[in-house]
Amino acid sequence: MSVDAATVRRIAHLARIGVKDSEVLHLQGELNAMLAFVEQLKEVNVEGVEPMTSVTPMAMKKRADVVNDGEIADDIVRNAPETQGHFFLVPKVVE
């Protein structure tokens, strides 16, 4: 696959990048080089290769999935004008 000058201008327009006419030929070569590299990668045999998320094997640290109040309920309501237990008291606004 190769990119022509019109395609370079269209890509630049879609990306909202201002490209001068003198730059189109250079960008055309750059885009064609990138596409050639991608085509080259398609030739690599990846049969039986496990997908990976990192170059080094690691396991994510996980915490227990436990529902709690965050253990800071007293700190949260401390500055409220009125509270009852761990709840904010507010004036009634709907009758």
C-alpha cells in the first residue's frame, strides 16, 4: 500500500495539521515508510505466541473486594453544620 500526495493532504486535513505544499513530498515518503514497516510486521509468524501486557512478567496487586465506609466517616462529616450519625442534615426543599 502506498500513499499519494492527495492522501497526505487529506490525512493532514483530518488531523487538523497545516501542511505546506513543499512538505507534502517529504510526508508522503515518511507515511509510505511507516506503512512498509507495518507490512513487514505482517510477515512475522506469531503462531502460538501468548499476548502480553508488559515486557517483564508481573502480576497486578489486588486488594480484597470488601464494602466498607472508608473508615473516615467521622472526618467527612466533621465540618458539616448539622449531622445525625454519619449523615448530613439538610433543609427540606421539596414538599
